[in-house]
Amino acid sequence: MSTKYGASDEQEPPHAPTPTPAPAPGTVMVDLSQDRVGEFRGEWCGKWSLRPVGGGVEWTVDPEDVRPADPIQRLRAELTRANRRSRGELL
């Protein structure tokens, strides 16, 4: 039912939550559900793909379970990558 100024007495349905914007590929992120650090690789079907910074198998995670890495976590991840490269391991 409308009031004098066109406002409705009925409540509007709740809005769907705004999806978390995907970071740039290569951004170091923390998977809170598994307590793992990985690089953002892409998005598929509402899931985000992360890969260990030093190389390895990708895994998927819900965007709400991910946050950007702290500076110390990024530093550790980059150090892992540099060490693997110096040993000649595949990345």
C-alpha cells in the first residue's frame, strides 16, 4: 500500500550481498579456511583459484574465506619463490 508520497508500507526484500571484487592475478592472498598463503590465479564459477607462491597445485576457495596477505606473509612467500628458483625447481 502506498502512502501520500509514493513510499510503500511494505519492506523491500533484502538485497543480495555484493560479491567481493577479484584481485589482480598474482596478488598474494591468505586462505583463512586452510591457513595457507597463495597467489590469486583467477575466478571460476564464484570460486577463487589460489596457487602456492613457490609453485605447486592450485586450490579453490570461497572469496569470503580469503584476505590480502600481510607484508610479512608476502615477504615469506617471495622468499620461498626465490629459494625454489635458486635451487632450479620448477615454478
